[in-house]
Amino acid sequence: MAYQSESNPPNFEKSADGLLPAVVQDAGTNQVLMLGYMNAEALEVTKSSGLVTFFSRSKQRLWTKGEVSGNHLQVRQILLDCDQDAILIKAAPLGPVCHTGTDTCWGEANQPLQFLSQLENIVQQRKLDAPEGSYTAQLFAAGIPKIAQKVGEEAVETVIEALGDNRDLFLNETADLLYHLMVLLAAKKVRLKDVEEVLRARHTGV
């Protein structure tokens, strides 16, 4: 979980009741999920527990999202706006966010616009967390030479299937190549958007 520097903390004194709005966004899809309010204690609990915790204005107490339903929000990143009076939390939802059963409190479906962007976030998280049994985490542990070798192997297999007539095999080898290339990009601390910028510059000539 990433958090902005403590040298730039939220200014809870800007609000008469000590509460600041906290917008929750899906870390994988960028979909806005809900809005809640936090005081200083709620933010500290959120940071220490890794689960989004608000101050409930109706119950007048701290309230961890999903404490009854189990649909918690696992914190991935906490950001503060330029005026230090609004909080943005990027999280991974464990189920529908709204109490009505919808994905978001605005009734919108929480679907990624592009799965490659979601997969990139998953790969980055595997690099950060290194969960036991994860093939992606094992690749990162093996180092860049091993990852690069796998990209080369998958590229050769993709070329071989491209010369054949089995569409399913070609698609699967292409998927393997893209996945391992994304792992290599993450290992080199390069994002897809960086590659996109190179392609865009080539296209526009800028």
C-alpha cells in the first residue's frame, strides 16, 4: 500500500466536524466506487488495517466498509488533493460496493475499459506483494535474464504457430507472449503508457 508523504498530511481542521470527503476508486479499473467521510482516526485505521474505514455520520462511529457484508475494500494507494482537504483511495473491492448490491454507489457496472491495463496492475501488484505460489512472483524473483529468456521463447513459439493454421494455438501463444512481455516491462520499471508514448510520437512525428 502506498501513501503520500507524511510531510503533507490531510488538514482535518478545514472542516468544522473534522471530517474530509474520501473518494474510493477501483485500483484496477479506475471506476469511482463510492464516497465516504474520514476523520484522522479513520484514516489511521485505514492505513494500519489495509481496509477502507470511514467515520459514519449516521452511526457516529468508525465503520469499516464490509464489516457486515464481507465486501471489504482493500487499500492499494492513498492520495491527497492539492488543498489537503479531500482524500482519494484506490482499492480492490471484494464484492459489490453498494448496500443495494450494485458494483458502485451510482449503479454503474465496474468493468475495466481495457483488460491489458487491469492485467498490468495485477502484474505490478504481484511484483510488490510476491505472494507464495504466484508464477508471476517467481518470474520476478528469477530476475530479468530469466524473464527476457521467457519472452524470447514465447516469441519463437508465436512465430511457429503463426506459420500454421490453428487459430486457437496462435491466440494462446500470442497471449503468453504479451503476458511475459508485460512482466519484463514491469521488471524494467516501464509502464504500457511509456510504450504508447513512443508509438504515438512515431505516428505524429512529434
